[in-house]
Amino acid sequence: MSKATALIPAAGIGKRMARAVAKQFLPLGDKPLLAYTLLAFQRAPEIDEIIPILPQEEMELCLKDIVEHFHITKVRTLVAGGKERQDSVYQGLMKLEDDTDVVLVHDGVRPFVTHDMIRECVERAKKGECIAVGVPLKDTMKEVNAEGMVKKTLERSRLWAIQTPQAFPAKTLKRVYEESFAQHLHGTDDATFVERAGIPVRVIMGSYENIKVTTPEDLLLAEEIIKRR
């Protein structure tokens, strides 16, 4: 029987938020921001285990105020994150149990992930695909040089803004992470490491509401989304 595990990197300190509280623990509606994310995976029957990846000093707070308070039973372990996001994900990958066939990676500060996204990611990864959720860009995109001058206008119809979750066969993601670390390669998302290894990545439709809460403006938008829901 295949097992699907969700890694939730939430170890960032959130400098752009300019708040005393780490952004993943900021209140959003009636819950901490991170609680929405964890509850989405808790409610998804396709997910067997959730591994939050946190700053060492915030692990007890997360355990008491979120995991235990909201009865998130799929969390069986917490992992201390690293300096960069990829370090945190790697730490999470090292905690996967041997029977994990599929791994999803989802930003802890994307609270509006839907069950449909999670379900499709798991189903496709179980078939051996590597998946990234995203949305087509709405704005015209231009490449500029160091002086701010336009070099060219990019073809918008082929450009997508990539989100999370991203889903992979567990052995594939572990292998490409180990290879990337050995070569001192860096990436801003997990699909980047897979792409560099020459493995195809399929992009599936996400949602324009599936925002990453990084700035005070993002938090205001998240509050409006909560009100509408």
C-alpha cells in the first residue's frame, strides 16, 4: 500500500513581513496562518503523514498551539529547518519512512491550497509523474538588463507562475536533492532540482487565490479571501 507524505517547510523568519511574530504564526481569521495549511492536508484522505519543518525555537509553539490544539493527528514528528528553504526540505526528506512512495512539498504560508490540488498531485505522482501546481501569468512579462532597459518581451501564453504543492515519487526527489547538494547547486523550488536532472515536470492548474503570504500586502489579501470563504 503506497504512502503519501506532505513536507511543509515553514522555517523562514519572514523579514519582509516586518512583524515580531514569525509569519507562519501570524493570526489569520480565527487561526494562525500555518494552521490553515496543516488542516488542509489533515482533511485530505490522500495524505497519510504531515511533516512540518520549522525553526528550532518555534517547534514547541507549533506543537502546542497548532498541532495539538487543532487535533492534527497526521503530524507525528516535527523537523528543525535549515538556513535556506532547500536545506529545510532536505532535512524533511531525510525523515521520510521507507514505505513513503509519494512526497508533496507545500509552503507553510500558502494557506489556501485546495483538496483538488492535493488529490491530483498525489494521483499523478503515484503514476510516476513529477508535478508542480501553477497559474498562467496575466501580465505582460519583459526581460530587462542591469540598467532597467527592456531586452525583449516574453511570450506570455507559455509562462506560468509556479506555486506549491509540488509532488514527486519519493525516491526521485531524494535522489535529485542528494545529487544537487553534492554539486552545491541551488534552487528556489523543488521542481528546479528535478528539471536539472533531466526529468520532465508537468504543471497543473492551481488557483490565483493560492497565494504565498510573504508581505503585509499579502496578509491583507489573505484576510479578504478568508472573509469571502
